[in-house]
Amino acid sequence: IESVSQSEGGFELVHQSVVVMPHWIVTPDASGCWQVVLTLTANSLATAAASTDRSEAAARLRTGA
């Protein structure tokens, strides 16, 4: 979910949140029961980004860039 706001620098697109909205057709068994298992790994991208940021920062320090 993103919004547009006006700031001193002009209009800015602001990321506010992420929504995961799974949807499917439910087909229950004869007794009307059904089940589902959802697995969401939310930290892998953030961890990779943080690792990349640290690596890039270290490389810049070494090269003076």
C-alpha cells in the first residue's frame, strides 16, 4: 500500500505497508470441513537487503568511493 504526499521537495510516493490476501475456491469434504496451511517467510528479503547494504558499504570504504 502506497500513498502520495506533498512535501517540501514536491510529491513523494510513500510505502506504508504490504498486504498478502490469499484467495481460493474452498472445496470441503463430505462433512463440510477443509483445512489449509499457509507459510510466509517475511525476513529473507530484508535479511538479503541488509547483507547487501553492509557488503556495499564495506566495499565503498575500502575503495574510497
